[in-house]
Amino acid sequence: MAFQGEYLYAAFFLYLAAVFDFLDGMMARLLKAYSDMGKELDSLSDVVSFGVAPGIILFSWLQTIVPENNLFLPYIAFLIPVFSALRLAKFNIDTRQTSSFIGLPTPANAIFIASLISVNQLSCLSNILSNVWIIIALIFVLSFLLVSNLPMFSLKFKNLTWNDNKTCYIFLILSLVLLAIFQLVAIPLMIVLFILMSLFLHLTKNK
């Protein structure tokens, strides 16, 4: 779909992958069906769904906007699969990431990329996203965030109480407000909100 310029469809299938990624983790916890092989297969699937797929979306998009004399620039998009693989490898060997994340999770990164490109024709973002250097700068920023040491909260609910899940509830409420106001354009904004809230929590915790 991305190679054919059907970015809305490409984003839809990526969202579907994110839903199944959430469900397989939930089912594994409910059934207590853990295994080292399952962990590695899950990461391999994530590399394809949340590394290669968004990389191809960016590559395809860059091909439509780069000047004819810079045909190699779109290949910078494949930094996303590389850093996504590094992010997932770090996650697998990092025992600190049980209830939260360190670095931007690959599904969040992929959803941001897919949603940003797919809604560009529906919003005022079209002029910004038609700038090659803004897209390339974004690729470098996202690649850095994937392997950064910035702690980020998880949307895994411990229970249904407000006190134990305050951050998750605030994020969900603000996300619903964004959806009501901006509709599809709210999806990339929600990922930005997730990053900013994580940064705020990290800074306030250190103080």
C-alpha cells in the first residue's frame, strides 16, 4: 500500500498490527504462556510491523518529494528499521522495562510515522511534510528517541483505580479530547502527547 501511495490503507494495517501486538501480550499474561521463543518471535514480528513497515512508508513518501538530483535521500528512511531493531534488542535484555519503557516503544513510533504521513492531505501539515529536510530531521529525532534512555510510561493498567493508574487515565482523557477536536489528525498528536508527558514525569521525578 505504501509503495502505491495508499498511505491511509498502509496506516490502517499498521494500526491493526498494533492491536494484535497488544492482544498477544494480554493473552500471554492471562494464560501465563511465557517462553523465550515466544519473546523472540514477538520481537521479530515487531521489527517487521513497527520497523520495516514505517520505514517503507517514509521511503515511499520521500520518493515523491525529493528533488530529482537527490535520489539517494529516501534511503535515509531505513534508519527507522535499524534503530527499531536495536530498540527491541535492548528491550529483550533490559530487566528494568517490566512496568514501563526506556526509550520510545516501536509501536508508538510506527503509529506516529504512519498517521503523520497518512493525514498529511487532510490537514495543514501538508506544506510542512512536503519539506524533505523536515522529514529527514524527523527520522533522526525518532531514531534517537528509540534508543534513548528517556523513561516512558506504559499503558498497562495495574487495576481500575485512579491512584494506581493516574498517568494512564490522564493520557486517555487528553487523547479523547484531541480526537474530538482534531479527529484523524489527533493520532500523531497523541504520540507527541505521550512523549511530552513521559518527559514531564521524568523531569518532575528527578526534582
